[in-house]
Amino acid sequence: MPDEKQPMTIADMQRIVDEYISQFKEGYFSPLALMARLTEEAGELAREINHYYGEKPKRRDEAENTIDMELADCLFILICFANSLNIDLEEAFHAMMHKFNTRDKDRWTKIDTE
């Protein structure tokens, strides 16, 4: 396992999550359960965003969650999802970026670099 402070690749993250999940008899949840978990985590992230940037302050008795931890929770579930379906996220990421760099290359107004 890489040092917690050292940079790691997405493949490293996928391996670390797999090592963690593999120690439990239950293994990965089903795709439907993972989708529900991802939706739940996205809701928790939305709640934190609303507290920090929206008009709804936290109650005094509410636990202090942070946006970075909620994003990390979403990332963990996404990695579990990919691992459970044998998806290489680095490969999928490169394919997605290729799509954006070809299909959407002229979709947005580029910053003038001259």
C-alpha cells in the first residue's frame, strides 16, 4: 500500500480498494446497490455544498462533514463500482478524454493564449 501522502495512480486506488473489499466475505455490492450508495453519497455531497455555499446553514448540533471527505466517499463508491464490473478506470478515463477532445473540441469558447 502506498504511503498515504504519496501520489498514486487510479490503478493504485483501484488495487487498494480491491484489497480492502477482498478481506470481507460479502465482497462488492451488486451494481444496483452500488448505484444506490453512489446516489446517497452524492446527496451527502450536495448537502455539504448547500451548507458551505447555499442559503441553508448547518444546525448547531449537526456533525461537521467536509466537502473533501464527501467527494472522497463518492470516489470510493465509484472505484467499488468499477472494480465490481472489472472496469479499468484509467482506460475508461483516456477514452472519455478522447471523446471530449474530438467530439467537443469546438463546443466551448477557448481562452485566447496569444
